[in-house]
Amino acid sequence: MKIVLNRPRCEGHGLCEEAAPTLMHLDDDGELVLHQEEVGDADVPLAQAAVRVCPVAALRLA
């Protein structure tokens, strides 16, 4: 499974980082940085939670 970020849509709220800090973080400029695009089976629930909490639907799983 892969995390897909729609960068122009991301507003830097940080809710995804709270839900999945091992998969992503906001840098000092408020830009989302994915630690990895490919998500292993163990991290799928975290990735799903991050996608679910994004208020602007900037993340999706493919």
C-alpha cells in the first residue's frame, strides 16, 4: 500500500502527524514530509488513521 500526498491541498494542520508520527511529520516550514511512501502491513492502520483525520483530504491510500 502507498500513501499519496496531494501537496497543493495540504494546509499543514498536523493531524496526520499526530495520527501517524512514524510515517510522516511537518517540517519547520509546515510542509508535510513522508518518511516512506510504501506502507507495510503493520503500519496500514496508522496510514488509514492519518488519511481519515486530514480535514482537507490531502492524503489517500493507493
